[in-house]
Amino acid sequence: MNTVGIEAMNVFAGTACLDVAKLARHRGLDMRRFENLLMREKTVALPYEDPVTFAVNAAKPLLDSLTPEERDQIRMVITCTESGIDFSKSMSTYCHELLGLSRNCRLFEIKGACYSGIAGLQMAINFVLSQTRPGGKVLVLATDVSRFMAEEGDETPSADWSFAEPSGGSGAVAMLVSDQPHIFQIDVGANGYYGHEVMDTCRPSTDTDSGDADLSLLSYLNCCENAFLDYQMRVTDADFAGTFAYLAYHTPFGGMVKGAHRNMMRKLAKAALADIEADFQQRVMPGVTYCQRVGNIMGGMAPLSLISTICNGDFSAPQRVGVFSYGSGCCSEFFSGVARQEGKQRLREMKIGESLGRRHELTIEQYENLLRRSREIRFGTRDLVADASFIPEARSALGKPVLFLKSVKEFHREYEWVS
């Protein structure tokens, strides 16, 4: 048996968003540089939202569509993140409990910067291929939250967030992996890897990000090229320009992907600039479309690009999609698979675009207030009663039940479903 892939897939991109062009003007950024980000909106995590709520809200529609027998076939839950809520306790335990899954289940968490979601996906693929549990399914939850915080008493940011603030998003992608790849059938064994030690970005403390933007870009470009070359060593007929109908890149912001694609097409296809632009619009932009409305959700970024590709591409005939994932520090992977019209239809039924459009758009005043309130739910919060009166319109924006954080008691988090 070597048929494996993503059976079902969904994204939850929160209940509130911000127009990042308005934010850029408010911060006095160079708008010519800002336009190169290719960003439109970003999801903003509210004080009663965390990586668990995002993950569960992404996964619940998938599980609700399963029969009890199918649910019991889920034998592994993997949370993939760089936004964990405890140094020891895995968020997968919260997600497992809130989703009502069988206790005969393996529960753990993967940390690996933005590569974590694909690391979890590949682990799930190998579990299914191993046939140690015939018919077994794996729930992979790539979930991350960006919380920018103003210091207490300050009316302005305490750090130079520059262009990181407009692109930093929040959200989760849920993937059900099995031997029934309705959404995306993996090309088994068609993987290329590339990694090395580099200090491009890191989190030296629980609520602090540090990095070198230029070094990160160079590392991303280097890894993209070399991961594909390793893929090509395993798939000898692979041609970057001709093998893949679409390409789904890890997308911190669209401009970074555009630069990477230009670099790949120049080096590997010797393409002219005009041809590269046309190719970007045809093969890459479908995968950028949802990403530029959510912002960088780290481990969920490559999976979100894949969702966006399938939703916005033409799959009237089966099409091969190349996927590139990058995680700072660093590790990267290029792999591929085939998507069909069935997968596009199933994703359309999730109404992802509609949910993005229903988020509450924050005013700049609400957003600035949120920067101060975000301190309430810092890593290691011991006790908290979530303020449900804070931006209440966001809590009902999606028009369906949504899981929110209710309280924290002696570090233990409690949640509630709100209609």
C-alpha cells in the first residue's frame, strides 16, 4: 500500500482581522516598501483566543463530518507550533479532549519554527505508510499565534516591529491524514530536504522574537533551491518549470515568495523576467491568495498555501502541486502530490473564503488597545478570567459556534463554545 495523503483539510483564521495598509500608514512606514509585501489583511488573535482555540476550531468541522467508526480510527494527534502554552504539557491533550476523540490515541507536539506543520504532516504520512495500524488516521494541527505587545504604560510599541507587524498573523490548519487522500495525494518518496544551522530568526525568550530579516531571506532562497535540487536527485525527470501545474510556498508574505520564485526560475529555467511574472501569476498566485489575507501563521503557512492553491486553481483535470516548506534555524523540504476536482469541491464546502470575509475588522484604535491587553495572556499565565466584553462583536462575527478561552486556573486552561 502506498496511497496516502490528506483526506480532509480546513483553516481557521480567527474572528478578527486588520487592514494592514491602514496599519502601515498609521506606523508611518514607507508605502512603496510595504506594497512589496503583497499583504492585504492579517488575522489578529484576541485575548480570549490562543493556539488551542485556533486548532480546535479548524479541526471540528472535519471531525463532525466523520462517522463514529471513522473518528475512532484517529490514532494520533500532533500539534505543530512555535507558539506553545507550556514547556512540557502538549497542546495536543487539550485539542484531543475538546474534540472528544478516543483515548487510545498518541498525543504529542512538534516545535520546529515554520517547518513544524510539514514535519507533522510527514510524520503522519509515514505512520499511514507503515501499516502498523491499518486504516489508522492522524490529525495534524499546525497552529500559531503572533502577539505583538506594547509595554505597560506605553502608547507606542516598545520594539522596532517595522514590516514584521503587518505580516505577523494567527491561525491554524487542520489536516486529517490517511490512506484516502481526497484532498491531496502524496507522491510517495518524492521529497527533497535541506537544512543547516543559521541564526536568521529565533525566540530567545517566551514572548520575544529576534532575527535578521536579510539573513532570513537569503536562507529561504538558499533552502528553496537546494531542497528542490535534492528532490530532483530522487525524481530524476523533475523539471521546476514543467513538472508542476502549481507551486505552494511557505508564505511569510507574498513578496518573499515572489522573490524566491524569480530566483528559482532564473537559475533553473533560465526564464526571462516577463515570463517569470506570467508564471508567478499562473502557478504561484493561487496559493498566495488566502495567505495575504491571514498573515504569517508559521507552521501552518505551507499547508495554508496548499489550501489556497487548490481552492483558487483549476483542477478540472488532476494536477501535480509542488510544495516548499521552510523553518528558520533552519530546515526545509520540497515535496509534491496530486490534487483533483474532488479535493477542490471538498475544500469549497468548508467555506473558507466566506469565513475570511466574515471576520470583524478592527479599527486602529481597537488594535492599539489590543496591543496593551495582549499582555494578559502571555506565556506562563497562571490565573485569568477572559474578558468576554472586549470587542464582543468579534465573538459572534462568524455566525457559528466558536471555541474561546474562558479562564486559566493554576495554569490549567478552560474553554467554552460561544454561538
